[in-house]
Amino acid sequence: PKDQKNGEINMGWTTTAALSHSLAKGNSDSLFLGATVDSAYRQKGNETFLSLTYNFSENGGDTSADSLRTGVQHNRVFDDIYFLGGSLGYFRDDIADVSYRFTPSATAGYYFIKRKDITLSLEAGPSMTFEEIGGLPDDFFSITAAQNFTWQISENLNFSQHITGIFDPSDRRNYIFSSRAKLDTNITPNLAWRIAWTLTKDNTPAATRKSTDSTLTTGIA
């Protein structure tokens, strides 16, 4: 998109796609594949965000990672800093025995900073969580809170970070926390080298499963 004057955030579409891959054969057989797509569309008074992250890996013929996370959110922005939004998130993780988790939510938020080179926002609101963990389906009223941060550190260096928490008001032990961060270093105007980190913590995981999973990847965006 064309640059806006006075440091205003760019309008229109912004999209990045990243791919990470590794393969080993011989005494050690392993495979890893990671793919991420993020899109944002901004107009005066409206903004839409789309995201998809998929990770798959095998080690010695056994699957050691198979997860998918997608999300869509639309915000109505007032005075450039306040917004009301609706979103739908989906998560599946075969290794963590999460068959599905849907989280429709409505949030109110505020941009503490909203410029072309840096943005910082917080939002929170009611949601519903529908999930099946360890073969047991469940649904409950929840509260969703999120924080988003982007920073164009220099002409060739970009950082972004996102945190989401889903909390069950009826059971303080039942919460899900997810976070991701990425650092892109430009190689060409359309290619970057990316280092990315994701973390998911389910405080009430399936039986015999650990509560926290994290992944560190590097690849081309």
C-alpha cells in the first residue's frame, strides 16, 4: 500500500506468508513443516485480520507435532483509537489431544499507539468456548483478553507480538494462554528471513498430556 502522510497507518491489504522446512535422512529420520499466513485489511473506521498457522513434524516415523490455528477478526474503529470487534478462533492439536476448540468472542479495545511504524492495542470481552479434549466435549462461557504489538524497528527489520488469554469465570483453574512473536529481517523488498516463536498453555490439559507447548522456527517469509 502507498505510504500515508504524517506517519498514519497504511490502508488496504497487508499480507505475509512464511514457510519453514527441515528434513533429515539416514541414522536420524526427521521431518518438520511449518506454514504461517497473516493478512490485515484496513479502511477508515474498519479493520479485518486473518491468520493461519500450521505445524507438522515426524521423528523416526512417529508424528511429534500436528497442530492448526486459524482466526478471523473484524473491528469497527471509532476516533482511530477505540474499537468494537467480533472474532472467531479455531485450534486443533493432535499431539495435545485437542480435537477442536472454537472461540467466538466480542471485544472492546483501545489503541495506545497507532502509527505506521508502531501499534499497541488491548482488548477484552465475553466469549464462548466449545472444545473436545481427550475425547470429552465441553462448552462454557468465557472471557477473552488480547494484546497486540507491531514495530517496524528499521527499514529492514520488523517485529510483531500477540498474546491471547481465555478464562473460565466459573473455574479459575481453567484457562488457555497463547502467545506468538516473530522477527523479520528483509532480504529483498518481498522476501524476509523470519525467526518465530509460539507458546500455548492449557492449564487443564488432556490426561497424560503436558500443559505447555512451545515451538521455535526460522525460515523464509
